[in-house]
Amino acid sequence: MCVLFFAMCSGNTDPSEIKIESVRTSSTLYSDDDRYVADNLIDRTLKAWSEGEAGSGIGEIINIFFSNEITISSFYIYNGIPKDFYENNRVKTLSVNNQKVRVEDRNGLQQVTLPQPITDSEPGLVIEAVYPGDMWDDTCITEICFENKELFATNDQRYKNISF
Ligand SMILES: [Ca+2]
């Protein structure tokens, strides 16, 4: 018990031990086969999440739950849905713990640097602006990965389905 208490309070968790435990979104586009679920954001495959609110997706929220507090200076995002990229909305501006960042309109994984590093175990991302789709008014994101050299080294195999 003493050891456990010390570990919980030490604040010195090995970064390689920090994992994304879950993700939660404010909405999800319904489909019979659960094609657009929030878990697709962190599944390390090209399956995508789509928001499901009426309208373009502005104001929709993504919460990432880490196993421990982590300091994040940048992250990777695969914008849109790869197969129907231009048919659906893509994210143009994200607010990450109230810091606004621009996301490029590109079908592939890109790195986004935060104006200031954040330290949090449950960072929140809010869609602030979108690139409109040619056919559908649904905003999609394929993947979100947080930069941390140790994390990447540890989870290297999990990225094998994404080329970047
Ligand atoms: Ca995915």
C-alpha cells in the first residue's frame, strides 16, 4: 500500500508507460456497422471517426484520456476520411485546451505544434472551423496520435497500418 501510494503521488511516471486509455466524442455519426465510432481516432488504422450532429461539426469535442498526466508539445492528426476525403468535411482549426491550431487540408498524417506545451491527463480538442465537404456536411478525423518519443518507440508496432 505504501508503495502504491508513493507511485501515485510521485509524479515521475515513466513516459513510456503512459498510454491512451480511451477517447470520448460529443457525438458520432450513426451507421448500422458502427463504422464511424470514436475509437477509430486512436485505433492506428485508416478507419475514421465522424461527428454526428446536425450541421458542420463546429463545436464538437474530443476528449483523450491518458493513463497519467503527460506533457504534449505537438501531436499528429490524420485529417478527414481517406477514401472519401473531399466528399466530407475536414478540420481546419482545432482548439486544444483552449489553444487554437491550424490543420492542413491534406489526406495524410501531419504534425501540429501547439503554441505552448500542455500538461494534462485528459486534454480536450474542440473543432473550431472546417473545410466543407463536396457532398456531406459531416466532419471526419482518421487518427490522432500524441508526440512523445518514448511513446512512439514503445507503440511503434501499433502504427504499422498508417504510412506517414
Ligand atoms: Ca483510425
